Amino acid sequence: MSKVAVTEAPKPNTRECRVASVRFLNQGTCQVELESSAGAALSYTAGHYLQLNVTIDGQDHSLCYSIANRPDGKCPGRLQLFIQNGSLFTEKLLRRLVQLCGRQENLTVTLPKGHSFLQTDLRKPHLLVAAGSGISKIKCLAEEILNRHPDADVRVYWSNKNIQDFYLLDEFQQWEEQGRNFRFTPILQSEHREWRGRTGFIFEVIKEDHSALNNITAYLCGSPQMVYGTIDQLAPLGLDEMNCYSDVFEYAPREKKEKVAV
């Protein structure tokens, strides 16, 4: 487990929010906008996630989602979530959020949560890696890094299984045009006749682009298999797990290998 992944985080607070909007980004992903009911600022750092507390069919649920927008002083009470509709439960959740949209009825969120928030030296190169819905956290980090340090050296890699799983590509490409040292690479896992971009496993594409990763700071968002697998595959290029940040380190730490007496 990476030591940098256990940096002390601020104490979470619970706040009431209303659902401001719900809209589809693609066929399977919704963007949900929340606003603080009291108009108060919601305190968090890019890379944090929140706990959404909502009642569905009479039962209370606490669900964790990465915050997709950077803290903005102009709209300090706004939160953005990307919710992937991949199950019957998520369908019910989205239906409930649509019901709440524009109404005075509130729900509560608990934030900030997580240890892999932005806390690194932005003068150093950063590698931001996402698989699937993990792009919400990576998008937030990229947005904040560019706001703080427009000339920061940032490489974003986003992998999906299907073409229709991509969204907000225009926004990322606009950042690439504006940021002198910002590069965005969408990756489809397998060849497709309608895809003109890169294909393959995410670590393979990163290896094609980099000969050394010794001084890189990396933030990774995806399944435990994806995160640990990517770190291990890139270790021969110099990527040090001590310089990596991921929520996976917190909820799915690597199993410690017992020493064998010889």
C-alpha cells in the first residue's frame, strides 16, 4: 500500500443539498448537479469523493461518488457527479434524483471523503489514468491542476470498452489545445472500424508514449485490478507506487506477503 495514499484528510461534514439538474452525457451516464440548500460553500479538494444519502423505495442508502467538478469560488455550493446507469438499482436512483430535481425536498451529502485528493507538487509531471467511470475523478483533478498551474505537465489516459462509453471529449480536447503541456489520450480496448484513436490496454499505450516514469506523480482511478495492474506493468519504466495516489489503496489494499523462512 502506498504511504502517500494515507495522507490525513479533512474531517467530513454532512450538508443538505437539492438536485439542480440531471442530464444524460451518453446512453449510460448521467451528469447530476447538486446545490447546497443553504447556499453555503461546500468544502473539499479536487480528488475527494462524497457520500450521497438518499431514500429509494422507502429504504435509506449511502452511496459513494467521486466529485467531478473542481471547487469553484464563483459557485462554492455546486457539486457535479457522473453516475453510470449499469443496474436496476442505479436506474431507480436516477429516477429518484429526477423526481427530486427542481423541488424543495433535500437530500444530504457527506464530504470530503478519501485520501487521494490533489496534494502534490504541480511543478512535477503528472500522469492521470482512468478506466470507465473513473474519469469523473480524473476530470476533476485535471481541471484543478490546469486552473492552478496552466503550464503543468499533465498526461491524461482514459480507457473504455465501447465507443459509446466516451463523453466530454470536446472538453478534454479543448484543454489540450489551451494547455501547452497538457495531453489527453482516449483509448478503446479493442479495434473498431469506427474508432480512429488509440487501442489496447491502457498500460500498453502509456508504455508506447513514455520511455521512463521515474519522476512521475500518478493518480489512478478504476477497479483494483486495473490500478494495481497498471502500476505493476509500469514499474519497469520507473513508476514508483510511493508516488501513486488512488482510492483503491484505501478500500482494497494489497495483501501483505508473508516472509518465508529459508
